[in-house]
Amino acid sequence: MTVLELRQRFRKDLAPLYGQNEIDDIFKRATAFLFGWSSLKVGLVPNDILTDEEQKSALNMLAQLKAAVPLQYVLGVSHFRHLSLNVDPCVLIPRPETEELVQWVLDDHSEDECHVMDLCTGSGAIALALKQERPSWTVSALEVSAPALEVAKGNATKNDLDIAWQHADLLKDTIDFSTVDIVVSNPPYVLPSEKKQMHANVLAHEPPLALFVPEEDPLLFYRTIIEQVKRSSSKNIPIYFEINPLAEEAMNVLNVQHGGKASQMKKDLFGKKRFLKFEQ
């Protein structure tokens, strides 16, 4: 099998799942990971013959991708801002949109000393990015899933970053925010009714615990976080949320109900209203 034939095989086998541009990107990333190939490999040496071992490795990876396993889980690695993070199916794959939530926090806060808490941390992406880019900050992070927390701790070790981890259930346990200056959270917010619009690889492989909220209570985590923060601290702690764009109006109502100032909403890179800042 030649280099060109391998790409053609990727295009053929993955066509039911992805568009061609996305398949070509997957091919480049997969072969760079497996063999260290340049993205120009197909154009420069399309007729180079793969060794038997290379062909076996590539087709094994292709079989996983064809089964709708996300590339990041196949590789075991995802990139988030300046971080390389280990990921597996017990944590969500960090999204590019969430990088913008981190940027909003950084843009708003340049102080040298600050305690920020990341709720529903998953792989630790938000907490670790904030600590990496504001080394003098104290960063803590909370997660209900013990396996996910182990992934996050491993990512802290991998990137040599110090985070105060907390294994707790935000919906059941009382969280202490008395020393916290900023809260940030990308909690579960997808409605079960949205499943029909979601990609098969997300539904089949990413953890439902980190994705879905009850259809009858879509603001469960946002309301709980706001109430917990208000009960625990008399300070005006800004809370930065990633939200479901479908919940924009409901979030504004929630903001008013809890005595918040006029909420600040921001759009993501796709033009969807994705982020909200709550302040008392």
C-alpha cells in the first residue's frame, strides 16, 4: 500500500462519518502521531510504499476511527490552548470554544494573586490552562467522577502544574467558596432531546455524566452553582459559565431571579451565544 492509497482508504472508510476535509485532517494528525509524517507527505511522495508494520498500525487505527471512536481517544491526547492533555472516554474531549472561556477570565483578571475554582473540571483543561498562564494564581478544581479526576491529576503531573483537586458532588455536597475570588465552570448542559442532532462519535464514546442534564431542569448546574456561591461567601464572586446557546433567555431569567447584575453574554467562534458572566 502506498501513502496515497492509504489516504484514499481513509477517505473511503470514514466517508459515512465525516466530510472529506475533516477526513484529510484526521489522516494528517493520525499519521503524524503514528509515523511522524509531515502534512505534505502525500503531495511529496505519494507512491512511497508503507512497511508491513506501518500498514498494520495505520489500518488498526482506521478500524477504531471507522467505529466512530473520536481521534483524540484513539491517540489518547488532546490539545487545549498551550497544553497537551491525556484523554480517555471517562472525560470529555476539550473543545476549542472552551478556550475562549479561559481567555475571558484571563482578559478580566490580571492581578498577581487570585484564587480561582473550576467546577466540573473533567480533564482539568480549564484549571490547568489558567494555572499555566497565571502561575501566581491559586487554582482549585472540583469533579464528581473519580476516574475523570485521576485523568486530571495525571494531566497536572504531565504539565508540571499545581492544582488543588477536590472530589465532590456539586449537587449534593456543600462546597466552601469563602477563599475563592473567581469561579469558572463548563458544566453538563446538553438536553436529551438534542441527541438526534449530535455526532455519533460523541453519543457513543463521550461520558453522558459530563454531557447531559435532565430535560425538565436544564439549568440545574447553573442554579446550584450560583446558590452555593451566594450561600458560602459574602464577596461578589464573578462566575464565568459556558452555556447551552438554547438556554440564553432562561439564563437571563435565572440571573435576574438571583439578584445578578445585567448579565454579560459572549459569542463563541461559531457565532453562538456560549458564555455568560454572572455577578451579584
